[in-house]
Amino acid sequence: MNEPLAPLLVSSYAVSPAHATWDPDLEAELLPALCALPDVVGLEVPWIGGLHPHDPGWFLRHVPAAAELAVTPLPWVMKRCAADARYGIASPDEDGRRAAIADLRAVARDVRRIDHDTDASVTVVALHTAPQGGGDRARLAASLAEISGWDWAGARLVIEHCDAAVPGHPWEKGFLTLDDELGAMLSVDAPLALWLNWGRSVIETRDADAVTGQIGEAAATGRLAGLTFSGSAAIDGPYGPAWTDGHLPLAAADPASGSLLDAAHVAAALASAGQVERLGLKVSRRPGDTTAEDVIRTVDDNLRALRAAACA
């Protein structure tokens, strides 16, 4: 496979040492350095009740110029799910559904704020089909019809598929199945799309080969906008317990990780996805990474592994 990679978005918060105990100087160094890496056009950034877990104003002042942003409220969704099992845009409980929709109104306001106050652009906003273990396709469709009518400042709305609640093993996210998400999305008269995360799909399927088939199923609809490379492991390791969403690296970038995301599965995923608009890279920093230079080296190692697999 010798075609060039689609432009890449790197998840800044997954790799950053600056979020848990905030170090604004480190983060100010890290964000533009990530965008300067080859093939990288922008960042995936979290919405956690606001544009930054510590200082939204700081974030607006430090967004790298001309960066593309993918805004993900997933950390907030998981926090809300932990507090209220009814919460989510696919909830059969109307109060839980309305609460999630209200939060997305706040996300839309912040997307417009980025568009107005910075030189960056939000190109993607991720939606997640909570609640955990109890979503409903019809209620999701109703939510999508409403949400898609708002002003998103030109950003594309994508359903980011996370591991579904399936029988036989515990879930990490436990949201709707891919079939339910696709069915709801395709029933709505709006330019909605789907985004897959390799690691979350392998957590769901427990089968790295099956992820390739899931990517192909999504691509066949013509609505697969993006594919994020992020790993998981079948065994406990330095990045955490087995089958957790620990954003493991590509196996070639850190063989000690136990990541199932090896070169063969990267190549198969790219072939199955076809021409997607964007790729994503969502990896955790290596244990021991503490500086921006450490993190950039880790991300660059993963990008090199991704390119090598794509060209094999």
C-alpha cells in the first residue's frame, strides 16, 4: 500500500502530561509541536464541561494557528454516565436524553466561540451513543435529527463508535452497536458521518481480525469519515489492565505495550477503510514521559510506525 496517508489529527489530551496536574507551560509547548509533526493537520481536544478542564480562556489563547480541531465530549459523557445511568442522546428516558442534548448545546456554543475567537477551525464534533447498556436506536435518531439542525460553525457531526454492550464480557463504554448507530444515522436527513477507533472496536470484538470487518461494514455505507489508530491489549501491561481503553501505542512503537495494533492490522484497517477524510492517532504517553520533548518523540514514533505499515 503506497498511497499517502490522509491528513492526521492527534489526540492532544490523551498524550499530554499536562492535564491531570496542569502545567500550562508544558501544554503551551506541546500543542504547536504536535501540529508541526509530518502529516498532522490538527488536534483532537476534549470538552469536559467546557473547552479546557482548567482554563478555557487559556485554551482559546493557545490554540495553534490554522489548526483543525476535532472536539470530543466523551470524557464529559463518561462523567455524566457515572452520575446518572439514564444520561445520553440514545436514552429511552426522556429526562436523561434531554440532559445530554442540553450539554451538546453548550458544546455547540463553544464550537462557535472557537470559530469566532481563534484562527483554528473545528472540523469535527464527536457524538457518543450513551447511556451505557441501555440505548435505543429510535431515541438516538430523534436526538440526531434535533442536534443536526443547530449551528455548528461548519463542523461535521460524527458518531464516534465506542465498544458496544455485547454479551459475553464486560464493556468499557457499553454504548449502542454499530448496526444501531448506522441505522439511526441513515434514517436522519442530515450529513452525519461515522468515526471508528480501532482500539475501542477491538475492546468490543475481542478479535483484532474482526475489527477489519467492522471497518469495512462502516465504509460500505459511504459515511465513514475517519479512523483513529489507538490500541488495546489482551493482557495486563504497562499501560493498564487487559481490554481497557488505555490508548495503547502501535505495537511497533512500543513492543512492551502488548498492543494488538500491529503492522498487519494497521495495513488491513487502512485497506478496509478506503478513502477516509481524516485519520486519527490517539495514544498515551510512554510511562516515564514527563516533558513535551518526551511526548513528541512518542507521538513521532507512532506516526513512523503508522507510515511504515501503510507502505508495507
